[in-house]
Amino acid sequence: MYEDNEIAAVERAMIAIRRRQRRRVLAKSQGATGPEFEVLDVIEGASEPVGVSTVAEALSVDQPRASRLVAAAVAAGLVRREADQADGRKAWLVLTEAGAAAMEQAHRTRQAAFAAAMAGWSASERAEFARLLTRFVEAGPSGVSEESDPR
């Protein structure tokens, strides 16, 4: 166990964030009731075309689970499949207009929640938090995954 109180505080904060995300508090507040909403985040955040295997990897789920999530997002009218012009056996996932609108609403709702949480913070505190959190996320703590977490 680490003796560093700040590291322990970061651990507690990250556990609290993970628990809130597991309950999908923000997604529910956006009207997105199912985990298939996470597929939209994957598609929007990707720098390359997204297939089911990309979704599986990004969400740390197996291929059959990713296929079910994608199928639910397609059935909800949030995502459509487009044939890969170079390889007709592949299909790429694309946000529909409804999916893009859902993501816009998601961004507004998330940012409003974050703004409310930081309401008493100065502009310099918000900037410093954004800088440090981005740095933390980009560093990607090695060895930390859902599988290695005993909870």
C-alpha cells in the first residue's frame, strides 16, 4: 500500500468516478437508457473508421457483446452500417442524424454537470484541473484495467 496520501486520494476519486459511470448517471440523464449509448462515444471519438471489433476493444467487451450493443444502437436509429468500399465483407459504423443529435445533447449534459461540479472554482483552477486531468489520462496508468480491479 502506498504511503502517499495524494495517491490514495486519487484512487478514491477514480473509484467514485467509476461507480458513477457504471450506474450510467450521465447517460440516463441524457435519455439514453442502455449501454449501447457507449457505442456512440466510441464512434464519435475514433480517428479511423469504426467496426464492431473496434467497439469491442474500446469498451473491453467480447465480440458477441459488442455486436449486441451495435445492433441495439442500429435498432434505436442512432447508428447505421455502411459497406466498406474496399472490402464488401466489412461494414463501418456511422452516426445517424439522431445519433449525432444524441451526442450533442450528451456533450451539453455532461458539460453542464461538470460546470456545476466546478461552480465555485476560479478560471485558473478549472484550467489547471483540465491540464492535469488530460495529462493523467494521456499517461494511461499502466496495469490498470477492469480485469485487474478486484472490485
